[in-house]
Amino acid sequence: MAQPPPAQADRAAAEPAPVVAPRRSLRVSIPAVVIGLVFLGSLAYLVYVVAAVEDEQIPALGAGFVALGASLAAMSVWSLLGMWRAASRARGGRAFGLAIFGGLAALGAIGCFTVAAIATLVTSS
């Protein structure tokens, strides 16, 4: 003998409820804020030195590039740590993006430190 089809309420109770993923909030840490402020501040300082300073411009540019290079080096180290965490959690796309960003930040840091060293050598000669 065939059983009657279950009622609509019984079917709804038997089906699992759709899973809604919670929204992930953006976590901003204090070191990230400090690195961002140093990066933006050094860029603003470099623009000011290029636009307004006429005397002692080369040493001021050297100091600005040191600060910019330090912030870029900190970004590259921060990306390295994030890449390590992402790779250990099997998030390959995030690890790849952080590797690209960290590599570009490291190249920028090397360039900034090179410009700062050349500015120091030009000033001292």
C-alpha cells in the first residue's frame, strides 16, 4: 500500500534551512593604520618638498624617501605574514595576491632607499 505524500509543513521541516554566510567585517589593526599614515604622510611631504622648498631640497627629499621606503618595507613584511597565513589556510588566490603586492612594495622600498642614498651622497659631496 502506498503512503500518502507528506504535508507541505512536513516537507519544509525535513529540508535543511538555507545557510546564509555572515558578513565579514573589515578588520583594521593599529599597525596597519600607522603604516598607512606614514605612507600618506611621506607622500605629502615629498609633494611639499618638490613644490615649495628651494633651499636644502635634496636632503629633504632624501628624508622623505627614507620614510616612504620604510613604510613600503613594512607593507611588504606585512604582506609576507598575511601570505603565510593565507597559504597555511589553503587560500591560494589571497596568498598569490599578497605575494604580488608584497613584491611590488619591496621593489618600491628598494627604489626609495636607493634614491635616499644617492641624495645623501650628492649632499655630502
